[in-house]
Amino acid sequence: MNSSFLNRLHSPDRPVLVFDGGMGTNLQVQNLTAEDFGGAEYEGCNEYLVHSKPEAVAKVHRGFLEAGSDVIETDTFGG
């Protein structure tokens, strides 16, 4: 991790940090197919998109950064 980010994070006078938004919702609006997920057995498994269609995940992350997020998280869902 970049040391300037860590310095900012630990600074007592740091500004509010804005985290990203809903990964699943933003993936759903891309109208991904079973093939995008890597086959019918993985359809709807958003975590698998990192392997089968990483550009879909990257698109969501880019959107969060362009909207002003300071922090983006992985696309994992409590499993």
C-alpha cells in the first residue's frame, strides 16, 4: 500500500474518507450473461467475475474513483 495514503489515513487532521458503493448493484446494471460469469454454474456469482470478466469489476471500481471515492474495496460478499 502506498505510504502517502497510509500517512493520510493515520493523520489526526485527515479529512473524511469516502468509501465505494454497492458493487453488486453496479455489476447488475451491466446486464452480464452466464458466459460473462464463466458458465451457467457460476451465473450470479459476482466474486467469480474477477477471473471470468475482470473488466466488468474494473469498470465499477473506475466509476467509484471517478465519483470521488478515496477507498475501494474488493468485490467479495460475506462468503
